[in-house]
Amino acid sequence: MANTKIARRTRIKRGIRKRVSGTAERPRLSVFRSNKEIYAQLIDDVAGRTLVAASSTEKAVSTEAGTKVELSAKVGKALAEKALAAGIQAVVFDRNGYLYHGRVKALAEGAREGGLNF
């Protein structure tokens, strides 16, 4: 694979996914960060399905103006609210090859504030 940013992230992602796996009781909180938006979902890897999802494109989150970092924290809180409503309290965090910094960190802290344990 070429030595690019995407190849580097893919390599890191593979290493993370070797160790991190989600179950129905403790799903995997997976983060995807594009240049403009941020997406998060809780995944049950045993059944292979998404349990809960939230993103910065949702009207409840995107109507409020703010920086991308502030929006990420709001996405984390929105995901936590949906997860608690679905009876999920504990998750494993999958940063998906991104550095735990900036928007990814803000989303994780927002989810923790919302009541998720990881």
C-alpha cells in the first residue's frame, strides 16, 4: 500500500479492530470523521448490525451553530441519549484510525457527559 494518509489510517484501523469488538451488551462506538461532518454509531459485531447512530447532519444537532469541535461534542451527547433510551450504558471506543484528539476526543467526552461508560 502506498505511504499515504489513508493507507496509514487503514493500517492503524486494522490494528485497533484486532483488539476491539462490540457485543449486544457492550457495543463498539465507531467514529467516522469527514472534512465537514462527523458520524458515530454503536455496533454489535456479533450480530453485525448498527444499534444506534448519530451524526452532525441530523437536524437536532446541526441547527445550532458552532465550531466542528463543538458539534462533535453535541453528536456525542445525542448518541449517548439514544443509547440510554435503547438500554445501552457501556461501550468500547473505536477511534477508527484517527488520533484521539480534536473532534474525536470531543465526541468521546460528549458521550461520557451524556452517560455512556467506556
